[in-house]
Amino acid sequence: MKDYLNYINEKYPIRKTTEEKSSFLQFAIDEGRELGYEGKIETIDKHNNLVFGNLQSAKVVFTAHYDTPAASFIPNLMMPRNPLLSYLYAFSYPILLAILSYLVAFFATNWIDLGKNQTTVLLVAYLILYLGSYFLTTRCFKNKHNINDNTSGVSAILAVMANNPSKQIAFVLFDNEEKGLLGSKAFAKKHKELLKDKLIINFDCVGNGEHIIFVAKKGANQHHLYALVKDSISSNDKYQTYFYPIKGSVGNSDYKSFENGVGVMACKKGKLGFYTDRIHTKRDTVSSFENILFLTQGVTEFLKKI
């Protein structure tokens, strides 16, 4: 099987600007055609999603986001089964900004003649710091290393396509996940009726870690095909698979846009449980093609049963 993971990482490592995305999408369309799938770019509210296969007849839709993030000052640390620590980590950044804002307000009102209304200065300082840092970390600086987030997910999609020239499945590569799941939200809204009975399986950050986590929304857990997924993608000597409901799980990815969504990610395991690190930073350089093979083989076994 072609090593899509390292090929895409070498040829299309950054997919953030319009030009970078267009170049990658043309590659994906050409590759899909060779694998027996016609690709079509579906533009919704300026989000360019790439669709392979027939959504109408597909029983299962496999998805991943193809856009890459900006470089962040703080790594996006994901802990899918530790909500408390996840929220504490997420809130650490605004708390840090609040402390910095207070120091700015204290300096401005006590050492510089900017008036004595410290609360107003505090609020202005916080907004400037928060909005400025948000803009810098989501819009400005390209992250040059994105092999796990989400070159790994895109590679898994192409590998499954290569292994399964079936007309009962479809694939979608979403745009603008990094800006707030915008591509998948627009897609889910447009095709709500069409997708209401289909199982949606989303690959995001599946390349770094030997603990493969599946998180299913309520509709997916009750879907008749999801039991076959559990039977088909099972643990072996190297990989451990886990299937969790969305209750008690944390993770913001495109599967959340769909009633029957399942999120798939790879994790490492430490004293504090499962975690995925390095993403949104220059250290996102570790991903294993073996992970892609494991998922592809499991998905192929699943598709034989439907």
C-alpha cells in the first residue's frame, strides 16, 4: 500500500492558504480517481469540502479535515477521557491572560497617568491580549509540521479508499476544522436529511500513539453498524482499541457535527490517562504509517460485513 502519510507530509505539509489547499485538493482528486472514486469539491459558505463517492447510496461515510493549524504558543494537549484536567488545561491560558492583564492595568493606573479607573483598563488590556493572541495563534503563523494533525487522518482516508473500491461508502475531507469545525458544520447542515441514518467515522490525529480511542455520539452508539465496527477493529499485540460514549469524553473534532458521529484518535498513555500532545506546534513531527495500516485493515474487515 502506498505510504500516503509520508508522501503528503513531504509534498503538502501545510494546507492553510487558498493556494496550499487548492494544490492539495487537486492531488487528492487525481489520487481518488486512480483509486476508483470521483472527487467533487462542494463549496458551502466559502468552505471547500471534498466529497468522494455517492453520499446517497453510502451506508458509511468516512471523514477527516485536511486544513492545517497555525503555530500556537501553547500546545493543544488532548486528554479524551480526563474531562477535569482537560478543562483545567484549557482554562489555564485565559487565566494567564487575566494575570497579565491585571499587571498591565496595575502598571497603567499606578505608574503612568492613564486615570484611576483600573477596572476599565483591566478589561481593555484583557481584550487586547486575548484577541491579539487568538489572532496570532489561529490566523497568522503557519505551523510547518502537521504530520499528526491532520495529515494522519487524511492518509487514513486515502488508504481506506485504496483498500475498498466499494460503492456503499463515501468519503469527505473537511475544510476549516481548525477555525471551529466550520466545514463539517456547514456540510452537516446542508445534508442533514441525507445523513441522518448514516454512520459517520472521523479520523483526526490517528498517527501518534498505540491506544486507539473511539468516541461515539448517542446516535452512533445506537446505530446497527457500530457493533460491527467494534467487532472488526480489535486490539492486537501492539495496538489497544477502546470504545467510549461521548458522555465522559472530551475532544473537539468534526464528528461532533453529526448525530451519528464517531471520533477516532490515537493516544499515548501515562499516569494521567490517555493523551495526545505536540499538535499545533513545531513538534508535530511524529506519526507512524503502521497506525494507518492498522486502521485500514480494521476498517476493511468492517466493510466486508456490511
